[in-house]
Amino acid sequence: MNLPEAAGLFLAGVARLITGAQGHWVGSPPKAEQRIYFANHQSHFDWVLIWAALPSDLRSITRPIAARDYWTSTPLKQWLTHEVFNAVYVSRQRTDNEDPLEPLVEALQHGDSLVIFPEGTRGHAAEPAPFKAGLYNLAQTFPDVQLIPTWIDNVQRVMPKGEVVPVPILCSVSFGAPLARIADEDRRTFLDRARAAVIALRAVR
């Protein structure tokens, strides 16, 4: 076992120890299939919690989306995201000629699964903000990739905005049934339906 693999196992164990998080699978068994897990977004700890809740065979093929400016700001953050989590970096400040979905498209073309946050930024409300167009565009481009709604509960109390040290709080991650594609569905209807599928998982315990 190399250093990044050992670090990944250690961090997954620490995340579970701090949060007690276990994955609840509702209608989508934890199978090593190509998927896009789309979730509510409340802290920088979100994708770590999802990653830790996945079985090890799914973690090895699932890549989180990480903001390049934040997660490459120190050598340690960059090493963790690149070597341990194999994250896909995206730019929050981009030029007019830059397609923000290009790194995600390349990862999906490679056969990877992704963890994405369609709100686009962290929120503090009880429900996620309206979803942006990226999820719809990826769903259209990759019709055979499963879309798995995911609800993260309580993580905003583990890693409040502005804090750098996690606080031990019981959390949960719920994975829902794959979101069905509907022929000729318009973008806003699809995104509202995807958001509703995430919110519906709040009731899972």
C-alpha cells in the first residue's frame, strides 16, 4: 500500500470517527457503476463525508469536484486533493473562453464517477438553492451515467463556514434511487426535479 492509499484509509476512518457517518442506500445499491452523485452543499467537508461514506471499491473510482483556488492554496491541500482523493479541479473564477464543465466531461469520458454540488456554492438554508445548469448538461451529454441524488445531513455543524477544525457531530449521507431521464424534458423542469429528489432524502434516517 502506497502513502496516498494509506492516507485515504486514515482520513476515511477519521471522518467516520468524527461524524459517525454511514451511507444509507435507498433504491441504489452501492455498486461500482459509473455515476454522478449530486448533493446539497453546506461546507468544504461535504465531499470528504460522501467519499468516506462510500465503500472502498466505489471510492477508488469516484472523484470529487474541488475548487482549484481553495484546494491548491497550500501544498498539503493540493497533495490531499490530487494524490489521495484524485479530485477534479474546477475554477470559480474563469475566463470567457473557459468551459467550466470541461474537466468534468474529461473525467466522465475516462470512465470515472463524480461527486458534484449543483447549487454551485455553499448554502446555509434548510433547503438547497436552485440547481445550476451543469447537472443538466452532463446528464444530456452522458445519458448512460446514473444520476444519484444525495443528501448530507448535519455537516454544516461539523465544519462551519470559516472554521478549519471539524467538530464531532453525528452526520448521515443518504443515497437515493437513480434519477430517471424524461424525453424532451426542459432544463428547468429537470433541475427542479433533481433538487426535489435530493430534498426528499431528508426523511431518511
